[in-house]
Amino acid sequence: MNIYLAELIGTAILVYLGVGANASVNLKESYAYNSGWIIISLGWGLAVTLGVYAVGSISGAHLNPAVTVGLAMAGDFPWSKVSGYILSQIVGGIFGGIMVWLHYLPHWAKTEEAEVKLGVFCTSPAVPSTYANILSELLGTFTLVFAMMFIGANQFADGLNPLIIGGLIVIIGISLGGTTGYAINPARDLGPRIAHFILPISGKGKSDWGYSWIPVVGPLIGGVFGSLTYLTLFKAQISIAFWVTLGLVVGIIVMAVLEQKKDEK
């Protein structure tokens, strides 16, 4: 299989099952309605696991632009393939979102709240706060990429690695996902958001494009920071890019704290 088609299919599987978990828990008259955040976190973890199993041997199963860019920054992936991977991942996210819409076709009209329907497809902040929301996505994706790199440095029984990565997604969701819904993946958020925008979903409302850049920018910075931090701490490979990214992260932290202090007044 072509590597770009593999990324598309793997991301579509990830989004179909992950967004499907959102739909199952949040759409009215679903048997799993209101079953809670733990079910969603488990669903996303297993969705990632299956996506990695599907195409890991073909494309490496990045399934996430933040992972692709982070690996490229670390020198572990060629920059010439980055744009093709990212495009394939976003298209896969759109396709996965469309599949969920079809799967739950009778349930959209049964669910009155437009914000709930949007929340099936893409993320939103529990407490809107621009820099804090960027920071949450940044730190969540930092954790993802940093952990993926030190997990990859260990030897596991054949076929076990995708399960470990799936467990990583679950713990990120449980521990860190309560702030923004943990996109930690631009394709996971942008692809289904585009699907929400183009699909004829009953009473869907707007697609909240004003927020849409945060689950893209935050994860990309976090992915780069995660990979460069791994190289710095584990491989003693310190680069100018690490210091530039560290400065950017510190700046975002400072802005988030100042924003919070302003909101508290």
C-alpha cells in the first residue's frame, strides 16, 4: 500500500472509532448515552491502537501531524514527506467524521443541542481561555510525543507496541483531557470539524472556527517540543531549535498565567 494512503486509512480508522465513542456517549437514544468520560478515553485509546495496527508496518502510523512534524524535527523522518503525510491525515479525519455521521444517522435529530453535536466531532474548552487552552493542548501533545519516543526506545514482544501507545492515549485523556477535550492531534480535530461544516447534520449550528486554530497550533508546538526535549535529555543532542521552542513554550506559560490573573480580578 502507498504510505500516504496508509496514513489516510489509519487516521480514518482512528477518527471513526474515536469520534464514534463521542457520539455513542453524547447523542440521545444511544444505548451508551451519558456513560461518561472514562468510556470516551478508553474508546480513543483503542481507536489509536487499531489505527496503528492497521498501517504501522506500512507508513509508521503517525496518524497525527504533530507526530509527523516532531519526528521530522528530530531527524527521524524526511521533511520531503511531511506535507503528504499531513494532507493524508486531515483527509482521513474528514472521512472518519463522515462515517460517524452516517453510522449515527437517526440520532442527530434526536439530540437538540447544537453544541453537543459539534462536540461529537471536535474539541472545545471546558473553560475558554486562549493561552491556557493552547498550553493544555501543547502539554498534552508534548506528553504524547515525548512518551512515544521513550516507549520506542524499549523492546517489547512483537505486536505489543500499539497497545502501549493506546494505553498512553487513555492516560492522557483521563489525566489531562478535562480542560480542552485533548485533541493532541490537528488532524483529529480539524478533519472532523471540516466534516461537521460540510455535512447536512440536523440542527448542527456553527463549526466554531474561531477556536479551531488552538487544537492545531498547540499540538504542533507540543509535538516539536516533545521530540526535541527527548533528544536533549536522553541523547544529549542539544540544538538551537530546542532553545527556540523552549522560549516559545515559556512565553505561552507566562501569557497563560497573566491571562488567568486578569480573569481572576
